[in-house]
Amino acid sequence: MLRKIETRILSPLLGTAAIPLPTYATSGSAALDLRACIEAPHTLQPGERFPVPTGFALNMMDPGLVAIVASRSGLSLKHGIRVAQGIGVIDADYHGEIKVLLANDSAQAYEIQPGERIAQLLFQPVVQVELHQVATFGIETERGTGGFGSTGRQ
């Protein structure tokens, strides 16, 4: 099902031949490609983090949706460039410019080019919950309170 999301262009660079609007790379893509909406290359030094503007904002108009900013696997594998906080969460009521906080985990500087695909934007349903405090859980599981690695390696 195709949903329409209101989009506001915030940069005159976006929507040009040099920096296209976010698109799906293929008909089977789950996420839109986000591009660096910058006028000139930016060098991301080893260990540095930098909020890369994308030049647009969203109005999802639905608190049952969230937009997730995820790393591009090729950038991570080949260059050590990833979304710094793991994933970025764009709440339905956020109307500011989407920026991608990139981190350089490699030992080499990386030059972000204008219009380069830097991340992916994935839309997901949201389930809000109400936390209910209890002294003990209503059921016991096989794992119980076992911590990290408690289920073994294989």
C-alpha cells in the first residue's frame, strides 16, 4: 500500500540533477535513499561525527508511523561510515529538517560528496504502550532473567 507523506523542500539544492529527491533505488527497496544536501564536499575525520543535512522535512500526519534513519551497508562495510546513534528516530510530530548524524569508525578520513547516498529512511508502524509496574511478572519464561549470552552460542 502506498501512503502519501507531506514533504517540504528546505534547500534549493534538493530536487536538482545534482541532488535528487529521496527515492527507492529499486521496486523492491524497503527504504528511501537519503542524500547529502551540501554545497561542497565535507571531510569526516576518523572518530568524528557530523550532522549531514538532507534538505527536507516530513509531516507524517499519523502518530501510528515512525521514520527510521538507518545506515547504508556499503558505506559501513567499505568505509566505516554509519549512522552514529545506531538508528535515527523521526517522530510523527517532528517537522524540522531531517539530518543524518554520521560517524566515521575507520582510521581514514572520508569525503562526503554533495548528493551522495548517505543513509536510508524506512517507515514503520508504531505501537505505544502503557507501562504497568509489578513486583513479579505474571508468567515465567525458560530464559527468565538470564542476561547477555544466557541462551548460549549455538
